[in-house]
Amino acid sequence: MEIWTDSHNHLHDPRLGNPAPVIAAMRAAGVGRCVVNATCEADWPTVEALALEHPDFITPAFGIHPWKAHTAADGWRERLASLLEKHPHATVGECGLDRWVSSPPLGIQLSVFIGQLELAREMRRPVTIHCLKAWDILFDTFAGCPPPSRFLMHSFGGSIETARRLLPLGALFSFSGYFLHPRKAAVLDVFRQLPRDRILLETDAPDMRPPEEIISHPLPDPHNHPANLPAIGHALAAELGMEADEMAALTRTNAGVMLS
């Protein structure tokens, strides 16, 4: 059986229900490891507990999502640093910038994002970045606050020109099953042009639901089961002219490099 790595999901999300049967289904489908991303400080204890319960399966990522930047309370950075020190293999995320939403304001998003970038760089941890309709601001931010040497652009939907600007900085790019919808064909074309050693797979479960014909583990619409990852990997492999076992090994190796 191919062994797959989900580089980005939200396994702690209540929309997925009890994590135990979800994890069992993931393992049975061939998922060998996943990175579980917090989106706010309130998530951190739940993500931590899951990682402690399943250390062979879950890599925790602790961060504050741009949609929740306004929830960052005084002392959040110190508490995040302490948590990262407690978990030497944890990463920073999910964080980033988003102009698709009008609230919280970009100024608040920027302050929280820069704090996480600085912490990731200081502690030499990979960081997972969400960027939507904010590429110019992202590059302006990087000019004054460089990212750590390894970072993941999750569910990357940017252009190949944007990717080529990110590659020299150390970026990896994860592909979500949502991009298998025909209207997202341009994203597939970008992934065909990326260096193979920078490609990862993710589900972003319970979000980024793939097309119905790809789904192996259905959930009520619009939710996405993280055990769909191997089906997503098979579909991307076919689009890139690769064998499924080659895609599984490639993305597993790339995830290992990013997380090492």
C-alpha cells in the first residue's frame, strides 16, 4: 500500500466529529502522517492533545489564522513560543494574509502574521502560510521580515510567476483536492510546472472538498474527509503523468524534508 502524508488539515475541527474514527479511516486508507493546523489560540490545547495521543501520526502546527487575528490576546506570542519549545517538532501555522475578507482589518492580520514569521525564523521552525488575494502584501512583508528557510504555501492557488518568486525563498506548495474541479484547471497547470521536489499534498479537511467523483470517504456536503487524501494523490499523479506510488513517495519525502 502507498503511504501518504497530509501536509495540512484541521483534524481537531468539530465538523469532523470524534477524531478517533477519522484517524482510523485515514490509516486504513494509507495516510501515514498528517500535520494538524490550529487556527487560533483556543485550538492549541486540542491540537496538542491529539499530537500527544498520536505521536507517530500527527505533527502539530500552532498558529493564528488571518481570519482569527483579532482573537490574539496580549501575550500570545510568548505563549506560542513556550508551546513550541515544549514541542520541538511542531511547526508554526496556520498563519498568513487574506484580502478576500474585510474583517479583521489587514493591519491586525499583518501584526499577527509578522509576529509568527519572526518566531518561526528565530526558532527555526517551518511555517504554513495562507495567502488569498494578498500576494503583493506578502512579498512586501517578506522584504522586511523574511520567512524561515522552509515554508509551506498551503492550498496554493497563485500563478506560476508568483511561485517562481517564492521558490528561491524556500517555499513548498501543497495541492488540495478542491483544485481538481474543472474550473480550477489553471492551478493544475501551475503544479505541472513546479519543481517536483517542492510539491506536497493536503486535504485542508474539513474544507476544500474535491469533486464528487474523486471522493472516497463521503461526508455531508460541503465537508471533506481527510481520508480522501490518497484519492486526491492518485488524481494529481494522473494529471502530472506519474504513477500513484511515485506521487506518494515524492510527497512523503518532500514533507519529511520540510518538517525535518
